[in-house]
Amino acid sequence: MPSKPNTDPPFVKRTRKENADEQLCGKREKFGFAWISLFVIMQMEEACKGRLMDAEVLVNEANVSKTEILKKVEEATEEVKITKKVLEESLNRVEAANKAKLTVEEALRKWRSERDSSLLYVSDLDLVGNKSKPVLKPSLSIRQILSQKLLLKEVYENGMQAE
């Protein structure tokens, strides 16, 4: 493309640099859209870099949180194992105590039954060595009781008359 004709008055001398700048200015106008697009792209790249850094920070924070959570889970698992072991030991102690309780109860029942049978034997014997006496008297009906009273009255009356 031909360069612009020099429109400056003849007494103004232009340097090479000024001529080059003028040529560049013309190219800038021609490629202005490209320059603007490049500028916008550079700004977008900067924004993306900022977002990328923000995302990296979030990922690092998430990894730290994940590590902390895993550590807490491991601690909780350890606590559960310890608690389970203590619980099993306690259950074993309870089971042993229940077995001992049953053994003592059985021995007590045996002792009571032996004691009760020996007490019955002793109460059946008279302490002096006489014949045994029944512990319980047989129950009497009302008729038998009245009959005994009448008999006693007759025996008493007869005894009084004999004297």
C-alpha cells in the first residue's frame, strides 16, 4: 500500500522516525480491531489466571479439609475399637458374676434343703429320747370337738361322784 503523501508545509522537515510512526499509525487503524481483540484476550487470560488461582486455593482447602476429616474418622474408629474391647471385657465379667451367683444360689438351696430335713428329724425326736411326737395335730371337725367336751364333762362328773 502506498504511503500517504506528505501534506506538511515544505519548511517542516520530518524525521525518519516520524515517518515510521505515521506509517505505523496507518497500520494501527487498519489493524485496530486486531489490537483491541488482542487486548481483550490478554485481559481474559489474566482473569482466567486469577480464577485458576482461586480454584487452586479452593482445591487445596478441600484437600486439607479432607485430610482433617480422614484423621477424625481414624480417631473415631480407634475410639470405637477401644470401647468395643471394654464392653466385651465388661460382658465377660458380668457373665462370670452370673455363673458365680448361680453357683452360690444352688449351694444355698442345697444347704437349706439339708438343714430343713435335719430340723424335721430333730423335731420328730424328743430331746429326752422318748418316742417321737407328731409335729402337727390332725385337724378335728366340730362334731369331734363337741364329743370330746361331752366326754370330758362326763369323766369329770363321774370322778366327782366317786369321791
